[in-house]
Amino acid sequence: MDFIKKPVIFVLDKIVSTKGSVLFNSVFKNFPIGIVSLEFILKNDKSVKYKKTFSSEWIYRSFPKTIETSIHPKFDGLEKYSTKERFVLILKNARIAFSECYIITKKGFLIDELNPLMGRFTSKIFYQNKIPALKKIKGKLGVISNNDNYFHWMFETIPRLLSIRKLKLKPDFYLIGSDKKFKRESIQKIGIKESQIISPNKDMHILADTLIVPSFPINSGNPTDSVCRFLRDSFLKSPSKEFLKKYERIYILRGDVKKRKVSNEDEIFEYLSKKGFTKVALDNLSIEDQAKIFNSAKVIVAPHGAALSNLVFAKKGAK
């Protein structure tokens, strides 16, 4: 149905994006004028400064072993992959809106490379009915952003701090989600004080003296060595002998989810238990304990899901 869906989305996106045009500004006050490239912004807006933090990196992988007759298209072409250059933007008198953390420049533009919901023809901010009331904040606000998915949080959200720290910037406050247990734990581990946290929400519309906005640290699904090291350094502690013995062979339960449940999980685990596997539910465990469990394992069996983010903590040679 994509051949119908995509043209419909394209037309709807073009219609709603007129909310930011000059013609409708009196009705749709404070909406962005439109979404433009970073190149356009840097050429036309002196209130935005660009600071490079990390060069592009090559990622090399071997193809996965499979019982299928061909490699899945998701893996094809990823044997050698180049990430994008990473950077920090420093914006004067810029706004940030809604729980998705849409950045609106002083001149009223969204920047495509920082759009949190990329992949559309325009930004979903234009589907809102109105922009919330503006709140002004004095000082420097570091934008780490928000994401409820464990993988995207661990690999794409909190590692944005790497770029801020590389430039030795010191925001007065951080815009970062803190509404879930794993978020609060990770914020504490990476050294952000509770008094510095501003948690994004659906009614947010902030004007800051200075926004410090790092780019996304990876191209989604393609973690770099620096991000993997950051996560291991932040969360991994050596597991005890008890962990090493108990979690040598593990089967990861899919957990409390609505999608992609394993229909014959009891049958699968009955087979695996005879081979010394331990059943593991990660839902209520701390990130530190999840890291130690994966670091203890020599063999890991699991259905696809965000829990496999913890493979970053596994020892080299784990299967």
C-alpha cells in the first residue's frame, strides 16, 4: 500500500506546513516558517554557530550467519558503512517546542539534520493545532532530547553528551527525559545533576539565551566505537562470580510488549533449559544489572527487540 500511502502523506505534509508561512502567521502564531538544511542555516543565520566534534567513521561488519537462502535486505549494503560527521550547534535566542524537542531558530526555521522525526517530507510539528505558551530561560540549555525506546535512548540520546563534553561546554541546564526508571538511572550515571534537568513535555515551548544542540551521535542502527565505549564506561561493572556462573547461557524473554511476541516460547525454553540456559526477564532490572548479565554470557539466545541493545556489554567471542 506504500504506493498510495506515500503520495497521501506528501500532500498532507505540504498542506499543513503552510501554517508557518507569512500568509497564515496571524492565525498560526509561532509556528516555524519551514524546514531547511543545515547548510542553508549556516549561510543565512549568524545566530547559529557550528562546532565540529567527531569526524565521520567507517564501520566494518561481516555478514550474519543464517539458515535463509539470502541475506535480509536490512543487512545488505552494511558490510562497509560510513557515519556522518558529528557537531554541536550553538544557537542564540532559539526556541524548542513539544516533547519531541523541535528546535526553532531565531529566524523561525527548523533544521532538517536536527529534526527528531526525520523521514517525512516535512516535520510533524505542523500537525499540532497550536504552539504552547512561551517560557523564557536564562542561561545555556543543553539539548539531549527524549526517547522512550531503550535502544534509541542508549545509543542515540544520551551519547549526545559526548559532543558537549568534547568541546568542554558547560550548560546550566539539560533538556532530557526523566519520566522512566532507566532514564533516571542513566542520567545519574552520566553525571547530570537533578537540579539541572528540564524534562520535555507536550506543553513545552522554551526560549533560551543559548541552546547547545549536539547532532545525533550515530546514524540509526549503526553504533560507532566511541558510542559503544561511552556506554561500557558509563554502565558496565565487572560481574561477580555468582553472575558469571548463573548467566553463562541466557534466553532473553521478549517482556511486557504488544508486538512480536514469541508464540511458542514455552516450547523453545523447554528445549534450551536442557542445554543449561537461564531464562532472563529484563523489564525491571537496572541498566547496571542488565550490563553485568550480558557481560557474563557466553551464549545469548533472544528474539529481536530493544533488549539486544545490551549486546554492547557482551564479552568478545560471545555467541
